[in-house]
Amino acid sequence: MSVRITPLDSGLTVISHNMRQLESAALGVWVGAGSRSETAELNGISHLLEHMAFKGTKRRSARQIAEEIEAVGGELNASTSVENTSFYARILEPDLDLALDILSDILVAPAFDPEELRREQHVILQEIGAANDTPDDYVFDLFQEAAWPNQPMGRPILGTKDTVRGFGPGDLRNYLSTHYRAPATVLAAAGSLDHDKLVRLAEERFTALSTKDAPAMEPGRYVGGEMRERRKLMETQIVLGFEGMSVISPDYFGAQLLAGLLGGGMSSRLFQEVREHRGLCYSIYAFHWAFSDTGLFGIHAATGEDDIAQLMPVMLDELERVVDDAAEEELARARAQMRASLLMAMESPAARANQLARQMLIFGRPLTTEEIVERIETVSAADIRRIAATVFSGSRPTLATVGPDAGIPGIDDIASRFAGPTSLAVGA
């Protein structure tokens, strides 16, 4: 595997994977700052900064940024998550210099023009409104808030209408200078590229980044609880969850496999029992969100008001049952899905660059494919049963619903389902 890493004197890390068979490359800048880096007053500023980065610099207008990258057939994009923000490009190999010049320009010399800011705030207010009007999105905001109340991890990445309206150019500049620092930044690339050229360009273009360490993120303190919003809808959106594993936990891969076994595909337990056998909903799946110091394991389902009373007991039965009888055969299917997903992602330069950047920010090094596959393969059915018992009885549940909620048990009733034999299984 042609992965090379070069730490610069500034603290910025350059990492690349030369995929010689390709004609294109994906590259980007990943910063270890996201929504959990924000105070309550600054909620949403990471996402706003992501938008504003493309709205003009000291050398380029917003239109020039778009025209220059599209003149060579390239693409620019960005995204904000809980723990990082990324700005990335997809280009042909000869246009690497241009792409990096634009990426560095939008990060080290953004204009933050007041008129552009007003327009982009209006765009994000519409984005917030659209999210709130989409129950299957909005329920996850409630879910995060219930799991991590009154702390950065529980606040929406988009922010609120009040916070977004209140930001000025000075707020963006202060946040940028405080959190966008070289030691918390990774330049990652994959595809057809020259690593030494990438390093040379990075040394030239990112000199303005501070060499000081960025502030530490506030630790996540899982609490759990419930939040319900009653609306007149045809379907009720339900998310039930528990504290999960961090990405550095020895049980991280086991928790990922547990999510796959329970609700990761058409052959999974929840899909087969809830949808195929009983027809109680159209969609149901399990997920495991892992962060640097905590995690969240959950199940999402949407069903009509008449089926709620049947759905919840069946769903809880499946969670209890997996603690006792998770079998090697179904674990093998979950392993195969996870392994295939990993290897397929390796064929995409954009996915590969993202993977390398995140691994550098979390572990300080890239994980080899062989290392990841080995960790997946060594998880046993007994590990799955142990992890399920730990997750389901080790913390107060979290419940979020949007829509009619008659027939959905309270959080204490749900918790009581896992307070008996499951608790004993934790110490088994």
C-alpha cells in the first residue's frame, strides 16, 4: 500500500495514498474542529464557516472560486460533523496545484464579506427550516439532545435560527484563528498524485496557520433520557439508543458488527422480524456512532400510529434476545458486509482520503487494511453477546419520537426491560 506521511514543522500532517491506476485524485483539508468545539452561543458556527469558506477570499470572489475549479472539470465541496470539518476537491492529476491553491486560499485568507455572510445566513436558516420539517431528520436532533443534554455533542450541527442570525464576520475570524491550527489539521489525498509535490505545496500554502495547539474538545458525558414531539403525521419516527463505544475502544468493531447483525441489512434480525415477518414498518435499521471518547448505539424505525403498540415490544424483544443467542452464522454475514464495505471504499479516492484523514486525527497514524480486517475477523459471537449486554444494560436508554406517540413506553419502562437477566450477563 503506497501510503506516505510527512509531518511539517508547523504541526500540519500531509498523508497520501498513491493509487497509480487512476487518472484523478481527491484531496482535502480536515480540521479537528466541529460542532462539539462550539459553546452554546457559537452553536452552528463550524457549519457556517464551512459555507463561508467558498464565498470569497482576498484573491478570489465566490464566482471565481467556482469558475476556476470547474474550468478544469474539478469539483469542490465541504462537510461539517461533530468532531471535524473538511474541505475537499476532486480533480485530474495535472490540476493538483490549482486545487490545493484554492483549498489553502479559502482557509487561510477568507474574506467573510458582510453581504455574503447575510446571504449565507439566510440560506442556512432555510436549511434549518427544511431539517425541522423533515421528521426523519429532526428526530435525530432530538435523539442527540436527549443523549447529551446541555453540552456541545447534543446540539445540532446546523445551529439554531437565533445563533446563526447572530454571527458576524468577527465571530468567524475568531473561531477560525482559535480552532483552525496546523497541529489539528491534516492534508490528505488519494489517487494519481506525487506526494513530494503535495508536501512542497503544503509548506508554501499553509504558512499562515497557527502552530499552537487547538483547544481540547469538551468531553462527552452521556446522560440518556427521552424527548418527544407530537405532530399529526402519517408515520411516527422513533429512535431508541444507548451509550456506545468510542472509536478507540477495544470493542469498537464488535459494536459495529452488533449494529450490522441487528439491523444492517435485509437479512438482519430487526428487518426480518419487524418488517418481513410482521409487516410493522417499511424501514428499520440499527447504527453505531463512534466518536473519540464516547459513542451512541441506536435503532431507527418509522411506523403508522396503529402499529406502534406492536412495534416497540418486538423491537425490545430482539435486543434482549441477541444478548443470549447471537450466533456465529449471522455474525459471519455481518463481518462480510463490513469487510466488503471497507474494501469497496478503498476503491474510491475520495473515500480513501477521508478515511486516512480521520485516522490521523483520531489515532495519529493510518490503520492498514490488514489490521482492520484482522480486528473484524477476531470478534466472536461470545464477544457480540457480551457487548450487547454491556450496551443495553450499561446506561440509561435514550428515546426520541416525532409524531403520534400513544403506545410508546416511557424511558423507565424500557430501562426495566434490561435490568434483570441482561444485567447479570454483563458480569458473566
